[in-house]
Amino acid sequence: MSDLKTRKKWDSAASLFDLMGGFGPEKRWRPHKERLFSTMEGKVLFLAVGTGLDIPCFPPGKDITGIDISPKMLEKAEPRVAAYEGRMTAQQMDVHDMDFADGAFDQVFTSCTFCSVPDPVAGLSALRRVLKPGGVLKMFEHTGSRAFPFNLMLNAINPLSRNLGPELNRDTVANVQAAGFEVRKVTNIYLDVVKTIEAVAPPA
Amino acid sequence: MERRVYFILGDLLSCVAAGAAGGWLTELAHPGACFVLIGMAIGMVLGMVAGMVAGLLLSPFFGSLEVMLPASLSGMVGGMVVGMMHDISLMDAAGIGAAMGILCLAFSYRLQARLQGEVS
């Protein structure tokens, strides 16, 4: 069953999403995202498409299936999906309830997604299911911090932030491990808050 | 480390604006001569709120958490320092807050240099 609360939250955010994140944040993160996405190979699942701000960072000529929980976000993403120079589809789907077959994808990519998935370990376990054994999960995510005083600040702001958008204090690396992935590489982009995570679905 | 001039100037602007707003707001709301720890606590809360608002307003131009975290810290520290002071003008309070913003940006850049890169 689709998570209506999360869907409603991101439907509400869709109208302002590009205004808040489309210029400064995207320009700042673009070199790091391009580096991560440049390793796309085979059949790729991209979670979550949002308004498609990440699509210009994708290398051309790939086979990408995008999903997002919010129909309003996907409406905004349509022109960017259509402009992608490769094979790309985007559909409304909840990560907790994906109807893809087991082992359907060679790789899964996420971008600022697991700050918002309500049950991150269950969501990551669902991604492991749709990955082929030995398939790769690559994430660009923001997490909580262990560095004082930013750890205290993120914890203080989180109760407000989680109602409007993302959670700010998640331990996504631990969640990836708890979902059964083998974490191969973690690279801090900004402090220990914004990071890339590379993990492998263990062979069956 | 961030090397693009546009973003470095944006970081500086954000922290100076957030610190100044935190200092100014704290002085505006300060009950005058009060126990130094109470003034500091008032400044911490008001400054952080002012810093967050400044960070949110400037974030679309200069970056997300790279702007909001140092800006919130700048507002908080600016508010705390001004909260411990007595009999200063609003202009001085904003100036002190702005100076704290520069220090907070330097702190966050130093922390970034230590934490960035591959960790596992």
C-alpha cells in the first residue's frame, strides 16, 4: 500500500522544489553527482526522481527506470525525463511496495532519498530485493553528523524538518548495513553530513 | 574544499548575514541587565532561529547544508556573545554577530578540511 502521508508531503513540496534546490544546491553538488552517476551500467533503477533535477547529471545512453512516490513531482520531471539522451522512464511507485521482479536491476542509484523514506531499513531491503546478487547500490545522501556542534544542531532542528521535508539526523550508512548490504566505500562530500555510499547486495 | 569563488563568497555572505541577524535580534529582545548565562541562553535560541532563517533565504543561491549549517552556527554564536554583553547599540550587536559569523565560517572550513574524503 502506498504511503499517503509521505506522498502528500512531497506533493505539497513539488511547487517550490526547483526554486529551493534547483540552482545553488544543484550547482554545488553537481560535480560530485556527475562523478557518482558516471559509473551507471546495465539496467539502472533511480530512486527518487523528484522533479528530475539530477537527470542532467546522468551520462547519456543509459537504461534507467526512475520511480518517485509523488505524482506532482513526476509531473514536473516529465520534460527532463523526455530530454534525457538515453532510455529513461519514470513512474509513481513507493519504494516499500515496488512491483519489480526480484533481481531486476544491475544497479540502484539514490539521491537525497533516504532522509525521507519513512522506514529506511525496510526501503533499503526492498532495493536489495530488486538488485541482482552482486548488484551495486550507489547513494548521494545527507545524514546526521558526529561532529560537534553540528550533531547537536541537526538533532535540534530535526523535529521541525521531518514534518516539512527530510530528516536531518539519520545514520544511513548503518541503515544500509542493517538492510543486508556490504558497504564498500563511504566518501564525505560536506563535513560528515553529505556523503556518497557504495554498497553491494551480497550474492544469494 | 570548495574552490569556486561564487560559493566561497556565498558562504561568507551567509555567515556574516546570519551572525549579524543573530546579534541584532538578541540585542533587540534582550531584557537589559540580566544574569550572563540567561542572556547567553536567550541569545543562543534567538540567534539560531535568525541564523536558520538567513540560511534558508540564502540557500537557494549558494547551496543547501553547506549554507544552512554554518549560518545557523553563526547566528547561534553571534546571539550568545551579544547575549552576554550589556549596553551595546543594535549596530554594534550586528557587527559583533557578523565577526562571529566569520569565525564560524573559518571553523566550519577547518572541520570540512578534516572530514572530507573517503572514510571507509
